[in-house]
Amino acid sequence: MAKRTGVAWLLLRSALYGLAGFVLVPVVLFIFVLGLGHAFDPRCGAPGASGCGAGAGAIALASAVPAFALFFLVSVAVVFARHRRGQPDFAAVLDRTPSAETSGLTQRNDRAAPPA
């Protein structure tokens, strides 16, 4: 299978991750907040107590758009990080290599040459 590259593929994949966050984060937050409400408020779960569900629903709805944006941007950042990691920076590598004089690759002969 050919490797899919390009801006269109990046945007499509990022949008799919964003939609996954758009759906999953509010569902998880709704269950979490509703569970906390039932655990710490004895009035939650009683007949006629609709405040717990309404508050959890409001928090879930408020988190949908930021979750989409977060998942979309993280997906784009991961692709750019992988792309950048795949291309080595040769200038940085060359700047860190020790010179031949300090690495022991050259041999200095300070003494006089032996008699022949």
C-alpha cells in the first residue's frame, strides 16, 4: 500500500481525529460528571431531581468544540513531529563532531626523527 502524504490527507485524517474527540470527550465527561453527582450529592437520582443530568449535559455540550480543536491540532502536531524527526539535521550533526586534532585521529611527532 502506498504511503499517503500531502496536505489533503493530513487534513482529512486530522478532521477524523477531531470528530472522534468531538464525540468521545463529551460522552466521557457526561458519564464522569453524572457519576460524581450521584456519588457526592444525595439528591441526585431522586425523582424530580433533574439538575444533575442538566449540569452534566451542559458540561458535555460545552466541551464538544474544544475537544474537536484539541484532537485536530494534536493530530497535526504529531504528523509534523514525525516528519521533522524523519529528516536529520546534518548541520547540527556536523557542529557536534569533534575535530580531528582532539579526536586522536592525527598523530603529532614532536620528537626528532630517528636516525636512519
